[in-house]
Amino acid sequence: MKIGRIALLHLETIPGDVERNRYVIVEAIKQAASGGAAWIVTPELAVCGLQFPRLIGLDWIEPQPDRWMQRLCGLMKDLRRTLFLGCPERDGRRLYNSVFVIDSNGEIAGTHRKINVTSDSLSWSSPGHDAMPIECDGIKAGLLVCSDAYTPNITRVLKFNDAQMLLSPSSWGPGIHGPDGEWEDRSRETGLPLIVCNRTGAEQTLDFWKAPSLVVKNGERLLSHTTDRSAILTIDWNFTSMMPLSSSFHAEYAKS
């Protein structure tokens, strides 16, 4: 794949409202696919939000793929698209904050479990241990879940294991603990482009209204977008030069 369209689902996730969030994700996937996106990326924990435990607890989290993810696998096979989905999972007695890569054959091509999980919002999540790129359409994509970009060790391992680009499903808004150059630093250190799919909305103690989705390369922000409504941000991407083909995202509001 030399040129492909990437869609970032910059969604307003409602904490704890799993059924509503799942519906919004599926409709946004269909909308992005109808717009020609080959890769579709959701934010971190798009199905439940960050502060869901105090609202709905943890018992609903299942081993993956659960029934809903199995239906998503069928959808991606029908659409012939690749999905990067932020979703929690259960593995025995442990729970993980994960990103699942569902390829255009409807198969789970790989999973990344968030490694840097030290925060009050993620006290339920066990840390992942592996940082291996996942091959998608012949491209080795390294995955970072939000604060996995906070330290250089994870991107260093991904680079060592031949990652060609970095994708980061995130829920990371500005503020006292907001991003402060981490995305730029990880891109500069590795020489790899970094695409961040962030979110909008708010939770009890977290504000994402000004959280940007980004394209960063060589330590510089090439594209950035914030929105106060769920939106689909698309870019045409040159997978040879690893550069966007435009200077801004194409943005359209997600259908509600």
C-alpha cells in the first residue's frame, strides 16, 4: 500500500455508557469507510471512557473477542477495512487497557496492552509487557496507548523491532497532567511519524474538549485538530515517504 486514507474517530465518549458508545463507534466506522478510509482508529477505551469503574464496575469486561467484537470483525471483513479499537479486556484474573487491530479479513491481527498504567483512573488495569509492531497491509505499525508515549522506552523497543510508524489511541487532554511535548519527543527520538487519535467530551474530573488529534514527524506537529463534537478526521497518507498529503485533516461531524 503506497497511498491510503486514515480516519481518526475523534469521539465524545460517554463514561460508562457502553451500549451508546458501541453504537457511535459502529456508525462512525461505517461513515469513515464510506469516505474511503482504509485504516480506522478509535481513541483509548472508546467503548467505556476512562472513569467507568465508579459508574458500572468491572464485571462487564469479558475476554476478547466478545460477541460485540466478533460482530465488529464481521463488519470489517464486509467493509474490507482495518480497525484499531480501544477496548478493555479480561485475561484470567487480570484486566487490560488494550488496542485490538482487526484486519480487512475480519481477523484480530494483534493486540497491544497499555504498559504505562500508573494513574488513579487506571488502577483497575494491569500493565502490559510487550511492545511489538503489528503488521497491517504490509506496514509495521507500533502502538502506544495514550501515556505509553510518556516515556521513551516503549517507542525505543518498537523502533528496534522495525516499526515504520506509530499510532496512539489516546484520552489525553490539556491541563496540569496534560501532554507536554511527549509526542514530539518520541517522534524526534525514533525518526518515526506519530499519529494520535484523541477524543472530545468530559468526565467527572477530566476534560477533553481541547484534546488534539495530531500528526507529528521529526518532533514537529504537522496536523492538529480539536472539536467539541464527535468527528471523523481523515488524511491521505503516503506510506512510502510516511507523510500526510495535505496540511490539515478533512473533518466531518459523526452522524448521531
